[in-house]
Amino acid sequence: MILFTQHAKEKLEKELKKLGITEQLIAKTLENPDELLYDALRERFVAVNWNNNTAIIYEKTDNNITVITVIYSTELKDTVNRRKRTGRWI
């Protein structure tokens, strides 16, 4: 089951919906990410969808996935590479 934090729900409704980012797209990305990373600082997973310029930050608990936030950026590659270089995302 995919759950959304209040922050993620609000971001989806207020910003991301306008960009075509939906709960369905997030679910597809979580099922089959273009790249799967681990945020060593926050101890969370990061599912990347390069086609939609999104990085989904989430936690796994038992049978649930909780989406913490969704990062949308036209410069996502730069953001991901910077965080990989610093060792934050591995």
C-alpha cells in the first residue's frame, strides 16, 4: 500500500498536478524506477523518474511505502549528481 504524508499530498495538489505528476505516476515510478538510490543522511529511499524529472523520497515499513516528498526539477540530473558526489545519495 502506498501512503502519502500530509506534505506530499499538499505538494501534489498545489504544485505537481499542474505539471502532470499524479499519484498514478508516482506509483508507477515506485514500482519501476529508472534509478533507485538511498539517502544516507535521512535513511530513506529515492526513486528517480528521468522522463518526468521527479525523485520520490520514501520510506518502507512492513507492507507499506510512505511517500515523504516528491522533488520535481528540470535540472534533476544536476541535483542527483551533486548528492551522489557528496555521498548523500548512494
